[in-house]
Amino acid sequence: MKTSNSGTKTDNLLLVVAVIAVVISIVSAGITYNYLSSFRNKLTGFATESGWVNLTIEQNVAINFTTEMVNWSNGTVDTGPTFALLDTSNQTAANVTDGSWMGNNRGLILENIGNKNVSIEIKSSSDANALIGGSSPIFRWKVSGNDTSKVCNFSSGGILNNTWLNVNTTGNGEKFCDQFFFEDTRDQLKIDFYAKIPTDSLTGDRGTTITVTFSES
């Protein structure tokens, strides 16, 4: 039996074509895998880049009187009593007793407007004798919180919180706060004043300067 040469050539040709097709498929698969691997790395973060954000926040140690004056205006002791009393801590109409001075229940408001806790000392330029004069005058102050949370760590174990003291005119004055806080819910102090004015007091315009010395704590 004779074998057809044309048939053998055809079979060989088909075999070659089949091998070429397999090779092409393998090469294509490799190329596709490499491409997908590279693409996957980009999607899944196998390759990363880093950025940087930098800033510096400066310290700001600052306080401010948001209410900076107590003004009792003009007045005299009523006829009959030997003295009048003025008290900014009294929130009623009785904050002036036996006198015709204008009532004041505001006191001074001191605010920490910085971004650091501070210690504070408060001084008056005049005491009772220099400011008021006469028989047994009194000029006192007290400091208390004026915000929604605890405002400061008061000095002397906390006994200076809301306690009447004769004003201090020496050195830097009285140290009231070891730490006066700066956060918005606890950054305001109220300084109240109490004065006893006798009938034989000094007359004319009377005033005193209240100075606050502060430092970071």
C-alpha cells in the first residue's frame, strides 16, 4: 500500500502550525501574567510612595482683662450710718449698702487668651488707707472661677479660691493661681472687690491700678 506524500506533508504542516500556536499561547500568557502582576502591584499598594506634612505651633503665653474696670462712680455715705459698703460679688441690688454709689456686680474678668497654662500674681497700687482713708477703711479682693469648668489650681492649697483678702501692694502682689488654664471652657477668672467707706474718708476722684504678673506654669 502506498502512502500519499501530499497527505504526509499536510499532516506535518498541521503539526508545525499547532506547535507554533502553542508557543504563541505560552508567550502571550507570560506577557499577560507579567502585565497583570504589575497592574496588581499598583492597585494593591505593593509599591508605595510617601509624602510629608509639617508645621510648627508656637507657644503663646498671654492673658487679657476682658472686663477691665470697676466703676462705682460718685457717691456719699447715707445720713445716719458711719460707713457704706460696696461689694461686686453681691449679685443683688444690695451690692451697695448705706451709700449712694452706683451698683456694680461685674468685678474684673481676666482671661487666658494664650495656649499655655500660666501662674498669676495680682497687685494693687493702693491699699485701703491710700485709696479710701478715714476711720478703719477696708479694701479687699477675692478671685474665683468664671467659667463652666475648674479654672485654676489655686495657690496655698486652694484656700485662696473665693476668699476675701486685703489687697496686696508689695512685690508682685498675691499669688492666686499656680495654674490658670487656657482651654475655652476654663479660661476666665473673676476678681471681685469689697470696700468699706467711712464718713470721714478721703474725697475726690479715687482709684487704684490692678496689675497681673504672669508666667508659664
